[in-house]
Amino acid sequence: TVSITNRLDMRYLAVQCKDKHNDLGVQQLNVGETFSFRFLPDIFFPETLYFCHFVWLEGDHYFDIYVEKRDSYCIEDSCSWDIFANGPCRIISGHRECYGWNPPVVGERLSLQQSNNTLYV
């Protein structure tokens, strides 16, 4: 299970996660809300990768949210991430291990509109 929690300061967060075969759709998270998804890593070819696109009014970033070689040791099959403006942080045994965003990608982008404190993607 991968859990993603919006820790942005007073900002809605749009999240779209994918792997090679599955698009989990766009999720809209208020501050403090969590989106979770489950999957089974490929035991024959241990190269499972899920990446996510994170968009808010001042930010547009990508991050590899599950890389099997890095994350296969998540606690009790659960990887929990807090999303901050400066990057995602994984929660391990009560402490944060923070990462930078992936380098910028040219191509697919989510467009944002804001109306009455609602984020539309």
C-alpha cells in the first residue's frame, strides 16, 4: 500500500499516479487528506515503478513514489509519504526521509482552475 498525504500549507493538491500499465486517475486532496492505493510488486522482475504528478497553484512536479529497489523495505508493506512544496518525505519509524522532485518533464501537464476554493483538474 502506498499512502500520499497533502502537507502543503493551505493548498489543494492534485495527484495522478501511474505505472507502466495502470493510470490511477486524478485525486484531489485537501490539506491533511490522504490518497492510498495497493498493488503487488512483480516478484519475477523486481522493477515495479509507480510515478505521480503533483500539481498545486504554485507547483507542478513529478516523483517516483514507488521504486521497488528503494521501497521494498517499507514497513509492513506500507509506504507512507507526506507531500510538501519542497519535495516528498517518506515516513519511516516515526521520522521523515525527504527527497527532491524528479527533474522537469516536458509533455503531459494537468491544467488547473480555481473557483470558490475548489481545484479543478
